[in-house]
Amino acid sequence: MNKLFRIIFSLLFLVSFIWLIIAFIRSSFEVQAGILSFIGTVCIATYNHVQTKKREIEARHFSQKRETYMHYINLLFGLIQEQKKGKIAKTNLSQQQMVQMMNFKKELLVWGSPEVIQAYYQFENSCDPESEGQDSIKSLLASNKLFKALRKDLGHDDSILGPIDLIGLILKPESKRELEEVLSNESGI
């Protein structure tokens, strides 16, 4: 039934469009101006309606995205605290932490933007202990990219932040300076 309705609607739209073109060609200047203003009004109204719907959807999703991303940030900071206290090794996650990570991935599947999902995938690949030549700098840069993607999805403009400013909030000052030195040496600055 839905397909039949679409076909009928498309045919009516096509017939109306052809009729409008013929009326435009055969009419006087005043009628042509009226037709053009009608078309302009319909286009503007349609554009405004689409934009309003888009903003409504984004507003409904915002709170869920924020909650999802905060779960991840809380998990990450919990892991960092446990590593600093020596409770866990860098690659070992407890059963509860693995469940939390899987829950985050499920929520990310539903609420994450494509940029966040790609940034998370790159981050996860850079932190894979089984990958050859695991590079901590690559992992830190991937973490920073993930943080930027999370913040961008929540509406932040981080364009003035540097390549390690967000991850620098987690690092010790001396580690941040070392990372800045390595990056400046690699870029030839």
C-alpha cells in the first residue's frame, strides 16, 4: 500500500510540475512573478521544515549521546586511576570493566556519529596489545582524536586546540612535555 501511495504521489507531483511549467510559459509577466514567488515560498518552507526536524532529532539525541560519552570517560578515568594505584596492568581489564566497555560499544553503535565511531575504531586499533610495534605516541594521538570527535558530536568547536591538548589533560606535565618534544621533532619544527 505504501509503495502504491508513493507512485500515485510521484505521478501527481510530476503532472503538477508539468502543468506549472506550461502555465508559466503561457502566462503574463505578473502571473510568472506569482508562480516564481509561490515556488520560492514552498522551497523556503520545505527547507525550514527539514532544518527544524533535524534540530529536533539532534536535541532528542543529545542527552543520550552525552550520557554514553560520559560512561566512556568515566571508565577511562577509572582505568587510569587503577593503573596509577597499581591495581591493574595496562592491558588487563576486569570482568566488570569489560562489561562496561561492551555496554559503551553498544551505546556507541546507536548514538555515536560516524566520526566518533571511526575515531574509536582507530583508537582501539592503536591500543591493541597484539598489534606489532605498538606505538604509545600513536595511541595518545588516537585518544586525542577520539576526544575531539566526542566533543564535536556534542557541539564543541575545538578548532583552536592543538594535537595533544585534550589528551594533555590526562597526562602528567612531564609526559606532556615529552610528547610535545617528540611531535615537534617528527614534524621538523
